[in-house]
Amino acid sequence: MVAADITPDQTKTSRTRILHVGLGGWGGDWERNAIPPVTEVDRVAIVDAHEPTLRAAQEKLGLPDDMCFTSLTEAAKAVPAEGVVVTAPMDFHVPVALEALDAGLHVLVEKPFAGTVAEARTAVERAEELGLVLQVSQNYRFYPGPQKVRELLAAGTVGDLSVVHVDFRRWDHDAPVETYRHYQFPHPLIYDMAIHHFDLLRMTTGREAVSVYAKVTDPSWSKYTEEAAAVLVIELEGGLVCSYRGSWVSRAPETHWDGEWVFEGQDGYVTLAGRGNSGPADDEVRVGLAGGVAEAVQLPTMDVWGRSAGLRQFARAIRGGGAPDVTGRSNLGSVALMEAAARSAASGKVEPVEQVGGTVA
Ligand SMILES: NC(=O)c1ccc[n+]([C@@H]2O[C@H](COP(=O)([O-])OP(=O)(O)OC[C@H]3O[C@@H](n4cnc5c(N)ncnc54)[C@H](O)[C@@H]3O)[C@@H](O)[C@H]2O)c1
């Protein structure tokens, strides 16, 4: 498949032209909230394999027929574009990415990139062969809290780290089984949610995970088909240990989406909470030194954040502005930890995390 040609004018003077694949629940939210703030992009067509979903999106967005397709191949042939944003479910991420890359289009794909490192690697290698951008939307990175924590830890503000604790708690409020799709998700905690926290753990500490032990702790009232709650022990490079407790069925007070983090170091500790529903304003980072009370630190301001910040990096990378923070390759370490955690939950054993090479981004 070959994509429709872009005229020189379309790259020099206009915004980066993107096709959007997958207009379900989260894809719709991208249209409402993530794409509009990014002035560098123009979403020139939408694609959904499910005709009724496509038509519902078309109506909501008020788009003409020639901007709406049930296949990426058709869309790419008909509409000149430079990139594709993929918000289909995980199992389709790599197949759709390969389809797009083979059409000469750059790709930005939702998390989790893929269920296995081996599958993710096929897309990474194809993008590298073709010289195209392949980016993963790890949107939790692009909030002021994690950005500040990364900076504080890299500057040695609390000295050598000894341990990181992460708590994530939500409650599904006993939604009915018939209508709440999340109950049927594969690995709803480890693949759907903890992947965000795994990625933040790598980002903030700058270290890769080397092993993981996952013990599922589902209570009797969980309606999830697979794990809704688990306790994990993650060992990172240099012997740093992370204790992770995550639950979709907790009756304790809910955390924000980032969860609650404590990074303990030789000279003090850093706490992080954030990724609330009000945007960056919910982020909070505190530093406590030498046994003192933890004080809130000033966080950077961001004009766009979350998915929009990643999308802006995508548009700039396409136009030669440097690699985005999260490339397909740099995301392999997060996929490797996710894959090993799921393996450990099934085997009941400590599982090694595949070492994917490269540097932690
Ligand atoms: N980053 C976040 O915070 C966050 C939050 C929610 C969901 N997500 C991710 O977004 C993705 C989509 O989730 P969702 O809840 O919207 O799923 P969904 O099932 O509601 O929607 C997916 C849509 O993709 C379409 N689709 C599937 N295969 C396709 C193909 N080959 N070509 C075209 N369209 C295709 C389906 O018809 C469906 O309409 C998942 O990867 C999920 O993990 C991320």
C-alpha cells in the first residue's frame, strides 16, 4: 500500500496531517480533548473498522464522507497524510502500525504498545528500517509532577535511592457486569493500568527493571475476569527495589491516576501524587530532607500536557524536530516489565525482565 502524495505546500505551510484510527471510547476522547489543543496537527481523516462506530463519530464531529473510512489502507490512499494516531485496542496496535509504516506513514500508538516485547519489536525494527517515527503515547509522563521528580532524582536531591513505594487505588463502584466492559479486559491491572506506573518508574529513576514478583490479591467481590488487584516487588538496576500495590477494587480512599509515590533516599524522600481529573493542577511533589517535614516544591508550568504534549512531539519529530521522548524502542523496557509481571502473576515465581538494550528514556 502506498499513501496518497503530500504536495510540497502541504508540508511547508500547513500543519502535520494525521489520520486517526480507532474512534471508540478513548479515541472519541482524543478527538474532544487531546487533538484540539495541538495547533501543529490537522486531523484529516478518521478510520474505524466498525461501521456504526465510524458513523457515530462522523456525526458527532460533523465530518463529510470523504474524511471517514473503515480501513486505514483506503484512507491512506485517498487522503494525503504524514502520520497516523492509533487508538484501537492493544491487539491491533502492531498490525495497524505495520500497515501504516508500510504506507510510508509515521505512527503514534496508544499504550500498551503491545502484549509482548517480541511483537513490539517487529514494529520498532520496521520503523527503523524505513526511517519513520514510531512513538508510544505514555501520556502520564507529560505532567509536571513526574517531570519534576525525574529532575530532582537526577540532581541527587535525596541522595542514593533505597526504595520506591507506589500505591494505586480505585473502585469500580460495583458497576454492573453486563455494561462495564473493563471487567472483561485482559490483565486489567497489569496491562491496562500498571503499564503507566511501570513507565513512570523507569522515567523517574532512569533505571530498567531486572526482575518482578507479582501476587494477585483479588478480593472475593471482584467482578473482573482477570486480576484487578496485585502486589508487586520490582527490582531495578543497581538493586533498587519498588513495592507496588495496585487495585481497581479498593474500598480505601481513591488515589489520583498516578497513584501515591514515595522515593526514599539516603538524605531524605520525595513524594509524588498527580494525574488527577483537573489536569496538571492536581500534581503535587514534596521533598523532605534529613527527617524534616516534606515541603511542596514548585512545579513546571505546561501549556499542553498529557496526550497533547506527546502529540506535539510527534508532529515536531515528523518535521525533523528530534526524536520524541517515548519512541517504540525506548518503550520496550516498559513492555518487558509488563510482560514479566503478567508472567509472574501466572507462575507464582519471580520472573526476570527481558533486557531490551538501549538507554532508559
Ligand atoms: N492512555 C490512557 O490513559 C488510556 C485511557 C483509556 C484507553 N487507552 C487506550 O486506548 C486504546 C483504545 O481503548 P478504547 O477504550 O477506546 O477501546 P474501544 O474498544 O472503546 O475502541 C477501540 C476502537 O478501535 C476500533 N478498531 C479496532 N481495530 C481496528 C482496526 N484495525 N482499524 C480501525 N479501527 C479499529 C474498534 O472498532 C473500536 O471502535 C487502548 O489501547 C487503551 O489501552 C489509554
